[in-house]
Amino acid sequence: MKIIAKNTITRFILLRKKLKPTMSGRGFQRSLLAGLMLGLLFIGTAAADSQQLERGEYLTYAGGCISCHTADNDDAIPLAGGHKLETPFGIFHVPNITPDKETGIGNWSDDDFINAMHEGISPDGKNYFPAFPYASYTGTNEDDVLAIKAYLFSLEPVYQPNEPHELAWYVSRLSVSFWKMLYFSAARFEPDTTRPEQWNRGAYLVRHLGHCGECHTPRNRLGGPDKSRALAGSAKGIEGESVPNITQDKETGIGRWSADDIETFLDFGMLPDGDFTGSDMSAVIDDNTSHLTPEDRQAIAAYLLALPHKQAD
Amino acid sequence: MPILKSFNVVTALSGSLLAGFLMAGTAMSAETEDTIKYRHAAMEAMSGHVASFLLIATNKIEAPEFLQSHADALVDLSRQLNLMFPEGSGGEDTHALPAIWEDPEGFSAAVIKMQETASALQLATRAGNKSATMKAFAEAGKSCKGCHEDYREEHDH
């Protein structure tokens, strides 16, 4: 889609050059033709843009942006920030990511947005706290990131100033540099060609865009993920609630769930025994997984079903 | 002797009074205990019907003739919901959150939503329209989930 857009611009410039010299009969004909072509090209771009926006909207759901960047009150405006993330390291006030120039991200360039998602660095060069899950988002591909940005920028800007975080004394931007040295490496997702496509799609969604491990992987005291126990759950999750093991362990994990069980749960929150979750996962289902295509939910299931057994701690 | 007698009477009287209090105490808590036990069992019954319903509705179990009975049971059980949470049946031994009694209007609205969505599921099942049934099922599920979010303490299964 980006390529089409680029071509359009180049052709537009070329056409303008061609149009400049004459206004004779032939020139007029030519300009008429050119005008027509231009019109067609614009329609082409508009279609490409609306496709990108549609994809961006889908990816915004799949990335879980809404559940975190929206305040908890019922009349909260989506993505305008205000949600409080209460963690052992303090309270993070999740910021406004609508395109408001003053209080949102309206002044951000594409590079700013990519830098935030892939490197965890703000437009003014500061490290983001890893409460913003860039350690997962770093694996997302650039096309997806730009589609998300395009979608966010198509929304109504909302003026809503961000509140400062209330963090423990030892948590600073500097300590984040240290954290990043230990636990962060910027790298895009590389598909594993020995695995089926569905598994790879699931891996992309679980590990990166959907950032499931941010909650489901236990963390050490420094807030670093224990990768040897990926997705094995945590008795005391980052927001205080216990987070279940979603590996294949039959006793403490979801080893007895079928692919359909997983899909049903991600679709509307039903556990295999007919109970319905009311946990923090409920918001994830409402604002993320229930909006996915059944194919993407099945891909997540395929990935989870292929995980090694890990006992919860 | 009369002094001792009256002392005895007083002791006996206060003793039985005390016992009475204690009995009342235990009787109350036994009742609450049973309320919680029943509520828990009835909720389990509901989830049992939900899980059974879905297994049949998605053709994993070939027993279409049983589908209606599960929907009907859900309607019946959802009608009991307002009676399952009497004042004073909260506390440590239950996952029912204090919000149930602190916000009776909100809770009652959630119960009504469950009853309405269960009735809609019953009707859709009776009409035999598959996609409408699945839609109604998802709606009923949402009302379960919505109520659990606000009024149930989450716990491991």
C-alpha cells in the first residue's frame, strides 16, 4: 500500500511537469487526459488509504491499545488516556494517544511512532517505562505499526492532559536504561519457516502485537520477564491479580483445553466448564480478542497448543 | 443457702442466656453457610448448562433434543438469582463481592440483564434458528461476564 502511495506522488509530480509548458489545443487535451488520470489515481490512493485505515483499526484492537489507553469510567473516550496501571513499581497514568497536538500524539512523525513502538523511545529521546509494552511491540513489522498510526491519526483529537506517573523512588528514566540493557533487544519478528503459517501468525500475535507475555510471563524483582517460564502465569501479576498459566501444563495450565475452547474463551470469555471470566482478562477480551477474526483466534490457539508444558509457580 | 440458691439461679440463667446467644450465633452462620453453599452449587449448575448447551449447539455432541432443556434450565436458574444473595451472605467464605450489597441497583440491573438474555436464548433455541441462537448465547455470556467483572472476586479454577 505504501508503494502505491509513493508511486502516486511520483506520477503526480511527473504529470505536473508535463502539464506546465503549453496551453494549446493539444496541451489542453493532454491536460484533460492528465486530469482524468490524476482523478483515477486519487481514487486509487483513497481506496488504499481506507484499506490501511481498516487494517490499522483491526491492528489497534489486536495490539490491545484500547484497553490500556482508555480510562475506566463508562463514558471515557477511547484512546484518550487516563487509565491507571497500578503496579509494584508505582502507578502509571496511561497517556492520551489521540492525535491532539497538545495533549496527545498529534505532532508525531512516522519515525517518532516507529521509534516508540520498536525502541521504546519518546520523540524527545527519553526511554519509555516498560509498562508500555515495547519489549513485545518491537517484534511488530513496520507496515503494521504505520497502519496503527494512520488509524490513530484518523480519529478525532481529544484534549485531555496526561497526569504524571506516581512511581517508587528507585524507578526513573535512568533505571529504565539499566532495565533495557538487561531485558530489551530491539528486533523484528522472524517467521520460523519450519513451522506452519498458522503457528507463525499466532506467534506474532501472542509474542508481539497482542503482548500476552507482558502479564502471563512471570517477572523477577527488577520487573524483567523470566523467559524460561514464558506464559507460565504469575501468582501475583503486575496489576496484583493472579495471572493464569497458559502453557500446556494439564494441572496448572490449559493443557486440557482444545483449540475451540481457546477460541471460544477469546471470543466471549467462556471457560471450558461454562463459567465466564470476570478478571482483568475480561477487558482484553472486550477490547482486543473478541474483535479478531476467527482465523486469528485459531492462530493464537495453535501457537498456545504448541507451547511446552510449564508448571505455574 | 438461699444466697447460694439465688447465685445458682443467676449462674444458670446467665449460662443459658449465653448459650442462647451462642446458639443464635451458630444458627445464623450455619444458615449463611448453607446460603453460600447453595449459591455456589446453583452457579455451578448454571455453568454446567452453559457448557452443555455449547457442546450441543456446536455439534460436538449430537443431541439436539437436549438443547432446549439446557436453555430452559438457564432461564429457571436465572430467576432465582435475586434470592441467592440475601443481605449478610457476603464475607470471607464467598467470592461474592461487597459491591452486591453496596450497589443493589447496579446488581439488580445485572440480574435482570441475565434473566432477559437467558429468556432470549430460550426463545431463539425454541425457534431453532442456529445463528440467532449463537448470537443469543453470546449475549447471555456477556451478561455473565459483565456481572462477574463487577460483583465476583476472581479466583483460580
